[in-house]
Amino acid sequence: MHNADDRAAPAHPPPRALAGPELQEAAAIDVMLAPDELQTIFNALPDVVFFVKDREGRYTHVNHTLVRRLGLKNRAEVLGRSVLELFPPRLGGTYFVQDKRVLCGEVIENQLELHLYSNRSPGWCLTFKRPIVAGDEIVGLIGISRDLGQPDHRHSAFGRLQRALQHMQAHYGEPLRVQTLAAIAGVSVAQLERLFKRVFQLTPQQLLTKLRIEAAMRLLHSHASIAEIGQACGFSDQSAFARQFKATVGVPPRDYRALACQAPDAAIGTILDLPGPRPTAATVPADGV
């Protein structure tokens, strides 16, 4: 017989249970995905444009979605070229300046933009761009532009948010306070912000900007002046209107009007497929640009 002291210790002691931060740390996997692998993953997402650019702003990786929307047939027609070569001059110049900002260290997150491609109608998207850093040096940038999806009609808060949206659609040309929209929806300001992003993928301010820009796009097909269009669409002055329009659409209102004259059917946006006021040329006086 053996006493308790003679018993052999287990060859492998039972593992100690992990809890809290230890468990989270153990579950984390530090994986670095190469651009080629990311490109392959994003090829499967038709509503997302993916790209990597070098320090000169030239494309090094793109997914199939971007190739198709540029009206091209294969990736080789895009790689090694910059936005200046692939987009109309007015748009390419603006995109190039944005790339330069990122290549200087700026991070762009959740920026609402209207993209104009050669083979499709204008499309609203949310753009993310960030610099790629190797050591202490910025060597390029990586980004995605995700198409803005349809509102989540099944969300339990959709009905009350729709009341706020309808108020925005009826009064986008006037000053609007987020507190007023929250009261109409029967929620707090913080809840309104959170629910809008959940249901519409946009903040209330982004959605208001979208309504105003789309109204301006329609009016730019008329002969109304730029200043009158900006005022009719809720902008404080012509400078603020031109600045916001260019940041969102990629070109100033005057240049967009020129593009619209070249392809009038492809330059009209839609407002979330929901009913709302549609200003016409008669909304403001037509006395030329």
C-alpha cells in the first residue's frame, strides 16, 4: 500500500480557468492580412469599393466593384493609375486632394459622399480612408466606400423616426435643431443619434445634408442662380453651400451643373426612396448663374 505522500503527481496539472481580461486576451488572435487577401475578401462584396494606394496616390489593389463602376473590364486597367487618370478632371482633382490629406496623416471616417461613376447612376456612400504606416513613414493609404443601404423598416423605432424624417423632408430649407427632431420622435437627443445610425446608417445631420444636397442637385438643372439654390436648400450663404456641396459631391455646384448638362439623366439623386418635397425651378427665381 502507498500512503498519500507516495502518490505520483499528475503529469499534466489541470488548466487554470481564465476569467475576465485574461479570457479576452487569450481569445484575441493577432492576424495581419496582406492587401492581396483583403482584396480577395472585398471581391465578394458588391456594395463596397475597396482600394489600396501607394504614396503617390496610385492604385495598387482594388476589388471587382471599383473596376466595374469605372466601366472597365479588368483590374490591370486600374492598377498603377491615379484618380486623375480614371475620373473626369473635375472629380479626379478633388479625390486627389483628399488622398493627399490622408497621405499627410489625416484619417477620414464615416464621410458621407456622392460618387459619380461612368457606368452607373450616382450613388451615396460612406467613405473610410486611413494612412498606411511602415515604421515612422506613411507609405500609402487604404480605404473603403460602402454603399448607403435602405432604411431598416423592421426596426421597432422606425415609425417614430419616420415622423422626424418627414419633418426634415418638409423643412430641410429651414434651420433645424436636433432637439426638435428628438421631440418629434419622442426620444432623447442621444437616443435619436443612436437610432438614426441604426435605422438609416446616418446621423441626423448627415441625413439632413443628404436631403439638402439632393434638392440642390435637382435645382442645378434649372437656371436659378447658385446663391438662390443654396438659400432655398437651407445653407446660410453661398460660400457654405459651395463648400458643403464640394465636400459631399466632389465638385463645386457650378461644375456639377456643367456635368449635369452633359449627362442630365445620370445626375439626379434620390432621397432614401421615401416621399418628400421635390423643389422645381419655380421654387426660386431663375435669373441665371
